[in-house]
Amino acid sequence: MAGIQIIGTGSAVPEKILSNDDMSTWLDTSDEWIYKRTGIKRRHIAAEGEGAHDLAIRAARQALERAKEADSGFSEEKLIAVITASMSSDYICPTVSCIIQEELSLPEDITAYDINAACTGFVYALQNAFRMLKEDKDGYVLIVGSECMSRLVDYNDRSVCVLFGDGAGAAVLRFDPSDESMFLPIAGTKGSRKILYCRKPPVSDGFLHMNGQEVYRFASNSLRTAIERLLERSGLSIEDIDQVVCHQANARIIDSVRRRFPGAEDKFYQHMEEYANTSGASVALVMNEMFQKGILHENMTIICAAFGAGLSWNAVLMTI
Ligand code: ACO
């Protein structure tokens, strides 16, 4: 088989922090209610004028620097693509990826596009990058997840605004041709414009709307299904998996899934307490933190899994 190596990761979050207690000063909510139901304590919120592209540039720059330190054969000239997962950029066009190419003076003979797939965007970027690297085995791909969800939530809607935060994560990938490496992608879709949607003005208010309980059911089922199907396809068991890197939407969703895999409870890292749900940036952000803490490192077998608006879900079982 073949797979990918993650040679550098990075992240960026806005300076401003909004705690549950802060939000309870204008909303009929409390730290106790939010934390008990979601595992979230606080979130980072972009300053005025700070957009998803700004966070993406910072995260990408850090990932590129770390990739150069880790791999002497890497330089920006070797990049064949930049793919960014984002649905909350201030710019409808150009894409965040094109802005990254401009700001970081990346080569012009490069593919650059964004994926608007809400919370599943970064795992789709991972899947697309693998296909590109299979075609161009000496190349490298920069993938980014970046969101300013604060632009899309109504801060008077307590059922939605408490769940989201802003942030970005990035990773530089290269092809791994070794027989021991593995990359198994999987995805699923259950299209719905009613359960979780955000519609632009003037046809609607431009805010994210959600039926929380329906999303909860979909998320728990799809996360569990994704892991089970990948284990089945790979012939591996959960004992063979070092870490499951999950979309950080809600601690209760992850907890309900990890209980299905007895003995692997400590393989489901969580950090939504600090960042809340950063949608397309979430898997990128948590992956970077796991690398920086040494929870992820090379020669591991991991699963990355996400779910969200669409409704959509996706996952990858891979060696890194
Ligand atoms: N503070 C206090 N009360 C609240 C709040 C709040 N922030 N939000 C809702 N409530 C109230 C409701 O109004 C309702 O009151 P009522 O009984 O008087 O009508 C009560 O709490 C219960 O509401 P539910 O929606 O039934 O609460 P539930 O226990 O289902 O928890 C939650 C809500 C946390 C949103 C849960 O449904 C959930 O986690 N869903 C998944 C959401 C998710 O993960 N979305 C992101 C994935 S998709 C993406 O990432 C784009």
C-alpha cells in the first residue's frame, strides 16, 4: 500500500477569549449548562477586521516553517497544492488558498482551492491531498482549515452561539510509498437543508441554524459507523489504532462513541474546552496540538473523523 507523512503542522487562534461566564452576561445561559452538555468552557473570537484568511496565513506559515525544520528536502517550491477548508471567509472570492499563495509568496504553478464542506472540510482536504500526492510522488501539499464561525452565529441565539469558536490549523504532507503505510478514506452524505444550515442575506439572516438533537444523533451514529467501517476495511482492530482524531464539536458526542470501543477510551483526545467547535478548522487545530504535545508522532496508525452540516461525515485511517 501507500500513504502520507505529516511533516509539519501549525495553528493560529485569535487573542480574544470569550468564556461561558462572559456569554451569560447577555444570554440566558450558564457555564454549568454549557459545560455539562458540550464540554466547552471558552472559545477564541476574531477581532474586528481579522478574518479566516488571516488565521489561515498564520497557521500555514507555522506549518511550513516546521516542515522545513523536519525535512531538509522540503521548500515552498516543492508544493504542488494548497487546499483550505473554510465556510466563513470574509471573501467569497478569491479563495483563502489563493490569499495564502499571495501572502506567503508560494509558487505560481500551484493548485489552490477551498473546500466548503463545513466541519468535514479538513478531512476532505486530507483525502484530496492524498490523491494528488499519489499522482505526483515528489510533491508536497499544504492543507489548511480556517474558520471565523463568529461571523456566522447570532450572539442572541443561545442554542447555537455557545457552541462555536474561531481558529485555524495547517499541515504539510508528502507521499509515503512504503508497503507498510496505509491511507483508507471513507465518506457519507445525508443531504438536508433543514437540520443544519446557513443561508446568505438577503434571502435569509445569514446565521447558522441547527436542530441540536437531530445533529447530535447524526453525529454520534456517523462517527461510530466511520470508525467501525474503517476497521472492517483495514482488517485492524481498535487496539491497532494509536489515536482517533475527532472533530471537536461536543464532548458528549465523542464520549458516547468512545464508550463503544472498550479499552480505547484514552485514544479519543479532546480540547473543545478551550476552543469550542471551529468547524472546518477543528480537526486541523486538534491535530496540531496533539503533535506539539507528542500525543501524535511518526509511525503511528490513526483515524481522523469528522461530521457536520450537509449533513456529511468522513474519515481516514492512515499511518503517519
Ligand atoms: N443555555 C441554557 N439553555 C439552553 C441553551 C443554552 N446555551 N441552549 C438551549 N437551551 C435550552 C433550550 O431552549 C431548551 O429549553 P426549553 O426546554 O425551555 O425549550 C433546553 O435548553 C433544552 O434544549 P435542547 O436543545 O433539547 O438541549 P440538548 O440537551 O439537546 O442540548 C445541544 C443542546 C448542546 C446543542 C445538543 O443538542 C448538541 O450537542 N447537539 C449537537 C450539536 C453539535 O454538535 N453541532 C455541531 C456539529 S455540526 C457543525 O460542526 C457545523
